[in-house]
Amino acid sequence: MADIAFAEAHAAPVIRADTVEKRYRVGDVEVKALKGVSFAIAAGSFVSFVGPSGSGKTTLLNLLGCLDRPDGGRLTVFDTDIAGLNRRAAARFRGANIGFIFQDFNLMPVLTVFENVEYPLIMVQNWPSRRRRERVMDMLAAVGMAEQAGKRPDQISGGQKQRVAVARALAPETRLVLADEPTANLDHDTAYKVIDLMRRLKTELGVTFVFSTHDPKIVAAAEIVFRLEDGRLSREGGPHA
Amino acid sequence: MLSLIVIAWRNLMRFGRRTLLTAGLIAIGVLAVLLFVALSGSFKNLMIGQFTDSVMGDLEIHHKGYVASLDNLPLNLNLTPAQWQRARAVLAADKTVAAYAPVVKFGGLFSNFTESTNVRVNGIDPAREAAVLPLLPGRVAPADAAGLLKPGQILVPQLLANGMKVKVGDTVVVVTTNRDGSVNGRTFTVRGIVSDLSGPGGRDAYIDIDDARHILRLATPEVSEVLVRLKSLETLHATVAALRSALDGGPGKPAFEVHGWDDLSPFAHIARLIDLLTLFVKVILVSIALISIMNVMIMAVYERIREIGTIAAIGTPPGRILGLFLIEGLLLGVIGAAVGIALSLGAVAVLHVHKVSFAFGMGNGTVILSPSLRVSDIVTVGVVVIVVAVLASLQPAWKAARMDPISALRHI
């Protein structure tokens, strides 16, 4: 609850979790993935969730990304109670507010770098062509991939793919970016560069970044660190650690 | 929309060989159907033309009850002069009618003075008959520019001529029983031999209509039937309905019978069989398109589960995901249909150069088919294939649109 108080004291919270629970059923056994998690994240934060495999990081990010719904407690993202969103409304909410960066980049193999970044602007935002082109080129320039705009994903390196994924996440003018293990498939040098890039864009664009990782060196780049262990959350680093 | 089409096209071309094979299969199906439609349609039209243009006209008008007794050629069911005049007036006023001809029909005994046999005699107005049955003069040997026949002459069916060794210029006699029961006969000069339409078996002889009335001792100009030729066979059923309506005498009054060729000729059953076969071939095409496109689209969904999870996660509305996969199916259908139609037009053009011919009947020799494709056939087949392609994509597309993003993103 101290983190909620911190966020409320400094900025309007983008995310507010109050005793959030999530349970899964594996066969006849019920597994509690999140056990009463509470926290708040202020706008413009650079936040990391760390923890071992199975600790609930991905489950929590799925909840934050409105891909799933909590079984208990209350979770609001941009003041919207995500438990109240149906499938269609959740998709609309994600498209309007949240960008995703995936561990495996998840770029469309048949599209060029430019088209991958443009993809959410066509499929989700339905922006006019001219506005799309300008935004995509701005984003590609911001991540240093403007020169590679015409290449296909199989023609660029892993680090470059993740840069493109960052550009894709930010292209629809999203206010929150969720990244699940964004550096897991990158070597250390490349991983740091990607994290540095994310941090720089956070500052330049005022976007809130929330990412999960199990790499201690990557964790060091985060302003606020939450540790998840066996479904329970604790504050580990940051201004008020 | 254009961007969606581009994305759908790229998705199809990521497995280019599979896409081309599927589109090729659809194209071959379209080609097979359109070629069958062109050839069977040509055969059907040619055969219908043979019957309507040389035997029976496009439609016939009789006195009510005549057709039911057609085999007896009943003299007591002829159209009266007043009825014939009324029919003439109605036919003259109908703009779909090109020509009409009165016929007096009766059964008789045909003799060459050494042997005799039964014959069906058609008393015709030669000029009107030739206008209604333009292929009939071509069946008469020898040809005569002066017309089909003159009073006192007879056209003898080939079967009788061969069997009874009757030649052009011979004198023969026709004997018949009149309506009052008396017997009358008359000699005729053989003007020509009429070849039969579909091999031996025909027993129709032709004489002048005034000779027929004379032999039958008809005091007034009665008519057994009126043969009608239409400007276009396409209007057959509409014209039949219009004539029935115009000739309707009201409840309880003697009325006319109007029948299209398809009510009277056994070939109508063959024509319907051809239509049924065409439908069957179309059903096979639909099945080919349905199964092949559904197969491709189901595979596309299973191969791209993670991708679907990604686009769902970034907020793509389910309807847009559905649309993307439907467009992929649509493109497959459009490509297959377009290529198939292009191949069909080319094949039909080749068949026009290298004619398809076969022997039909005895007297007509070789029949040459002129396959052609109507725009309506092309549009129908194209639209059916495209609609089927979209329908075949519907289930896989629905599955993709309903996919849970978390499960899809976890998929390996």
C-alpha cells in the first residue's frame, strides 16, 4: 500500500492494483498465480517486474494489458476497471492505450519494417495514409530504423527486430507500453541498447513503460522494481525502495 | 481497405505455391464448368433448333382437348374457321411472334398401287410453313426454289420412300376416312423425299392444305393446329402465357390450347437432363472450391496462431481479424475465377476455329457445335465461385477472430 501512496503523492496513477488475485485451474488443481497484489504506477514511469519463472510476471502483464481479467480485487488502467471490459471493449481499450513488446518480437514476416510499424495504424486505428506514413517514419527514426524501412524481418538482426517492435508499440500514440521479457532473446549488449532505447523514449514521449525480466543487469535500468515471487509482490528498487 | 487487401495478398503469397495450386484447382474447375456449359448449351440449342425449326415450331395452338388425343389426329377437334380467325388476330397482334402457319392433320393410307401403309398427313400452307420451319426445305430432296410443294404434290417421308421404292415424280394415292365416316382418296405426284430428323421412323407426309381439306371434305377452312415461330426462343414461356390469356374464352366456353415445344417434344426431357447435368457439374465445382479454399484457410489459421494472438493483443477488433481472413479467401476465389474464365474464353475461341462435329440422324449428316458462353453464365459461375470462396473462409476466419490472445501467444 506504500507504493499506492507514493504514486498518488507524485502523479496520477496510470495503473492501480488493489489486492488483485488470479487463479488458474490445471486439471483438478487450482493454482493461485497472483495472491492479493497491490501497487500503483504513475504516468511516465519506467517499471520492471522481476521474478523467477512461474512467479506470475506474465499473468500480471496479461492483466495490465487487458488480455485477461482478475478473479479478485480491483485493477484499473487509466481509471478503467478492466474487469468490466468485455472482449470487444478490451480490444478497443488496448488499441487506444496500450502497446505491446514481445519476447519473440512477433513481427509479421510477410511485411516490411515500415509495414509492421504501420500495421496497428491500419488494423486498429484506421488512420489516413498520409498521417500513417508520417507517424511510422517518425517512430522508425526514433528507434534508429528508418534506413531499414524496406527490409523484411528476416533481413534484420534480433536487436533491430526489437527496435521495430518498440516502434510498433509506440506508433498508435499509446500511453502505456507493456513488454514481457523484451530482452530474453537478445545478447547482453543488444539487450542494454534496447532497454536504453525504451528508457530514452519514455523520457522523450512521456510514455509509461512496464516490463518483466529475470536479468538482474537489465533490472538495474528500471526506475521502479517490483519483485514477484509465488504470486506475491514486494517493492525492491526505485526512489522509495 | 486497400491496405487490408495488400496485407491479405502478402499473407496468401507467404505460401505462394500452395496458393497458386489452390487457385489453379479452382481455375480448372471453372474451366471445366464453363466448357461444359458452352458445349452442352450449344448441343441443346442446336437440337432444340432442329426440332423447332424443322418439325414443330416454337409453340403450337390447338383446339382444347386435341393434344390429349394427338395420336388419333381427331378431326372433330379441329379449330373452327372462327377460332382460326381469332387465333390469327391474336398472333398478328403479338410482337414476339415472327410467323405462324395453319396445318390440317389426319391419318391416312399411303399406297403406290402395289402396296400400302399408314401415314400421318400434314396439310400445309407451303409459304407460311417454310417461314415457321426454316429448316424444313433443307430436309426435302430435291430442293426447289419455287417452294416446298404445289397443290397435287406430296412430300413423302424417307422411310416410306425407301421401303416402298417410291421415287420423285411417281404417282401415289392417299386414302382417309372423313369425319362423317365416309372414305375418300386422291392421287398425288411425289414432289420430294423428306429426310427424317433423327433416323428412320418418321411417317409425316406433306400436302397442300387445300388438298387436305378437299380429301377430308371439309366444307369450311378448319385448322388442326397452328405452328408459331417466335422472334426469340427466350420469350417462349412468356408468350405461351400471354397467348393462353388472350385466347381464353372464359369459364365454360370452348377454349384453345397453347403449348411450348418443351410440352410437346420428348427432346424436352433430354434438354432438362442436360440442364441437370450442368447443375451437377456446377455442384462439383462448388465442392472443389469449397473444400480446397476451406482447407487452405484452416491451415492458414493454424499456421498463424501466434500471429493472430499478436494482432489481437495490439487491439485489432475481432471483426477486422475476421475481415482479413475473409479477404484472403475472397482473393483466392477471385484469382481462381478470373483465371478460369480467361482460360474458358480462350478454349471456346479455339473450339470456334477447330469445330466440334459429330453425326446426328440420317439425313442431316454431320452436326457442328458452335460453343459460346453467355455473359450471364460467366457472371453466374464467377459470382458462385467467389461467394463460395468467402463462405469457405468463414469458419476459419471466425475461429481466428474468436481466438483467445493469451492462448494464441503461448502457441508454439
